Amino acid sequence: MKKMVIFILVVVAIFVALWFVVNYQQQEQSEGNPYNKSNLHQATIDQLDKEIYQNQILPDELATDLENDEDKTVYFYSPTCPHCQRTTPVVVPLAEELGIDLVKMNLLEFDAQWNVYSIEATPTIVHFEDGEEVARIMGEREESTFRQFFQEKVLDES
């Protein structure tokens, strides 16, 4: 009986220690992140250092920019979306090649933005001119389709 109690206490102590370690690691990775949040989903933490997921925009910043009638091209995505995981490595370099400032909105972290911008699925790219939406493309597509969208809807109307 005494051995059983000691065994159970050791197991509980291990689980408590693991919980503290994982919690500490998540807080360390969440501090100083571009999301200005103390707790991030693990899928977002996994992308923090990846170049193609830089240039994030926060909801308040996007709202302010649009209220100030600015032009913006926004990539709405979720780190857990398999279509986004395949689309991001295509769209981000393409936008860079074309000289488009493609800002990214992580809908996993800012889920209220689904309704704010009427996002039906991820990935979705929305182009705003003078603070108003003028073009949108949804879903996983071929590179040529995104190239045509950027050239016809973003670059031609800029």
C-alpha cells in the first residue's frame, strides 16, 4: 500500500512538472510576438519564426487603416487550415515578386474577424481600395489564378 501511494505521488508530480514546463514554454514563445497576445494557439507558435508568416496585421490596425481610406491587400488564413498550409508558400512569394504588400490576418487568433470581413472560408485574399473592398478570391487555387487575381485586381487598380 505504501509503495502504491509513493508511485501515485511520483506520477502526479511528473504530470504537474510537465504542465509547468509546457506552460512556461508557451509563455516564453508568446511574449514579444506580432499578435500582442499572451496566449497563442500552438499552431501559431509553430509559425512564429517562418518568413512566409511575417507581416501580420492586427484587427485594430486593419480597421484603422480602412477607416483612413487606405489601400490594403489582406490574406485571411488559419494556421490549422490545410488549404492555407498549401496556399501560403505559393501566394506570399508571388505577392513579393509582384511588389504587393500582402498583410496577413490569422483567423485562429482573431476569430471575430471572420464576421467582420464576411470570411466564408480560408484562405481568402481581400483587396481594399480607399478603405472599401474591391476584390476577393477564396480557396486553394493554382499559382496562375492568384497571379491573374493580383495582376488584374490589385496591380491594375492601384
